[in-house]
Amino acid sequence: MIEVKNVEKSFGDSKVLKGVSTVFETGKTNLIIGQSGSGKTVLLKSLLGIFTPEVGTISFDGRIYSELNADEKRALRTEIGMVFQGSALFDSMTVEENVGFPLKMFTSKTAAEIKERVDFVIQRVNLINANHKKPSEISGGMQKRVAIARAIVNNPKYLFCDEPNSGLDPKTAILIDNLIHEITQEYNITTVINTHDMNSVMEIGEKIIFLKEGILAWEGTKKDIFKTDNEAIVDFVYSSNLFKKIRKAQNKGE
Amino acid sequence: MLKEIFNKPTKWSVMRGLIFKEIDDLIIGSLGIVAFISFFVGGVVAIQTALNLTNPLIPKELIGFATRQSIILEFAPTFISIIMAGKMGSFITSSIGTMRVTEQIDALEVMGVNSLNYLVFPKIIASLLYPFLIGIAMFLGILGGWIAGVYGGFVSSNEFVTGLQAEFIPFHIAYSFIKTAIFGLLLATIPSFHGYYMKGGALEVGKASTVSFVWTSVVIILMNYILTQLLLAK
């Protein structure tokens, strides 16, 4: 579980996060949604320790990040898996080497043990015949799978994904969303996904927090979205004609 | 930056591989161009010296002497380092800069890897072998001068070799290698700094490489002046 308490973060005179408090639950797919510039990425980077909030605390299962020393922070980071928007795979390494990288760096496993684990994880994300290819030789969807495999290979307790399906076709995007959701439940991980893709929200959003101008404007589940009267989230979710029609149909059904 | 490079070292089994890779990319990979340039510039130095010896009172041994002095004192350590600022330096800046742009450095940091140590330390260690490259440049430069001088009919082999041995000061070799060792460290660190701390996208990677080349060259030239003053001036 990750607990965010009254987090504030500014850049110069501009306050991007204005006292955000929420809890990201273990074993659930937690989504951060909001318009561009709403503070989603800043919140995610604050969770990752890339940004340091001026006010407030972020705790990982009771461990308050700002109170940890450098070694404890590094140890905590080895419990974190991250899927970057652009996958961030290492160009000079093959798929197999990319996935095995965290094991090579942080465990004392032998080469054979690493190979066994890497093969298992690669199979788990349904990657076929890609072990010896470089990231530039595989498709965007496959790159995302490799990024997910790398993120989970060291059995992380926390998984963060920054717009994991951006740049993917709708079908592949749903496959990636579902893969993350399955892995979250299978390994009981605290997963936090930063997205503005409403398909993801409707597909896998077990807990959703909506940020608007740096303020947590709404939180709930995907089912709650259909029932809420909160203007901010309604305006955001139903900005597309497709979702407007869904809402209309649902209201008629009621 | 320098403090962080030596802080929290990467696992030795991983670092060893990275060091060998950097030696291959930066040192072994530069052998061809260094050999080519050194050989032909050495030849040109010998020919130019010969063509400017119009006074019959000046002995032809001067061709070997001038070639040796030019190559050992300035051409090999300084001129080759400027070329390497373009070749090695832009490779380092663009490879680290691309990693920055594509969030690969963020990925390392999020995993708990000290990215500066992981990326820059192996380059610094590889740069310790840079004097080896310059040693080869010295040898090939003088060989090029000898071949151009002798086979071009400007000087006899005996005269050239006598000139090579004339008034040889061993400290000049030491001076040259001291300069080279320092230039090697500059070649590893300045481009790494420009790549690591760059901001922006693909266009900025190109700009960072150019800026890195300019700054590395400027610092090498300035250091060359300072070191020459310190080590050779009496």
C-alpha cells in the first residue's frame, strides 16, 4: 500500500500539486487520470522519488520515503518496477539482457538462474521469438511487453506505469492493460498507472483518482464514474462523443 | 558530478563488462582513424620540412629531427586529442544524451542504479588506456615521416634516423604522456557531462554533441598551454 498525505510540489512560482492525499491499495490497479498539465506525471514522479515534494509525505507500507537514508531509498527502489511511456529499454542490449538487467544488478543469482527467470517472465508477457532481438527490431507493443517483463522480473512490490498504452493501436492497448491488471492480481502488487486513456479506465480501473489543476478532484472505482455527479470528472470522462452516448444510454436504462 | 561517479559503485561483475565494452568502443574503435591520420600527417610533416630546407648549410638530418619533435610534442598528444574530441566525444555525448531523452537514465535511477557511476565510470577507466593510442600515433607518425622522406627522395634513411636520434630529451616523452593522460580524462568527462545533463529531444542531442566538441577542444587547448608552461618552461 502506498499512502500519499497532503503532497504539495511547486516548480518556481507554479504550484503543480496542491495538497494531494490518497491511498493506492495493494493488489489493485490504481489509476491516476486527468488532463494534460493536471499534475499526473508530477505525482507519479514524486511517488518514484524523482521529485521531492515540499510538503507532505509518501509512505510505502509504512516506510516514509523522505525519512529513509540513501541506502534505504536504494533498497526500496529495488522493490519498484516501472514501465515508462516510451518503454525506456536499453538500446545496446537484447530483449533477454534488458529483462535480466535488474537481476544481474541486484541479485546474486547465477547466469543459469537468471536465464530461467527471464525465460519465465518473457513467456508470462507472451513474447515469442524475441529473446535475442534488440529493442529497435521489435514493434511498439512488443517493446511494452519487454518493459513490463523487466519491471516484474525482480518480483516488485510496487509497479508504476506511465501511460503504458500510448502510441499503441486500441487492440494492443487493451492487451497491455489487461496484462498489467492480471500481473497485479497474480503477484499482489500495488500498481499505479498514469493515463488519460478512458478505455484503460473502463477496462482495468479498480481505483481511480482524478486530478484537476493539482487538486484531487474525485476518487472512486470505474463503476462509480457512471453514477457520480462530480462535474469535473463528468466533464473529463464524457468529453468524447462515444462516452457521451454511453452515458446517455445508461441514463435511459436507469 | 565527479563525486557521484565514484559513489555507490556498480557490481564488479557488471562493471567489468562495461569497462571492456568502453575500451572496445572508445580505444580499439579509434585505432583505425588514429593510425590513418598519424601516418599521413607524419609523412606530410617530413615532406613540408624537406621542401622548406632551401639553405644547403642546414643538414638534412633536420627532417628526422623536426618530424620527431612535431609528432611527439604536439601532433600526437594534442592534434589527435582534438580529433578524438570529435570522434570519441560526440559518441559519448550522443549515446548518453539519447539515453537521457529516451528515459533510459530515469529507468536506471528508478531501479536504484547509480546512473553516473554506471555510465561514466567505465569511460573514465577506458580513458586510462588513451596514452596507448597516442603511443601508436607517435610511432606511426614517425614511420610515415620516414617512408615519405626516404621513398620520396627527400632524405636518406641514415640521415633521417640520425635526425631522429639527435638531441633526444627523454622527458619530452614523459611530458607528452602526462598531457595525454590528462586529455584522456577530459575526453571522457566533458562529453559525459554534456550528454548526462542535456534537456530536450533529438535536436538537442545533436546540439549537445556540438557544444561538447567545442568545450572539449577549448579545454584541451587551454590545458595544453598550461601544461606546456608548467612542464617545459624553465
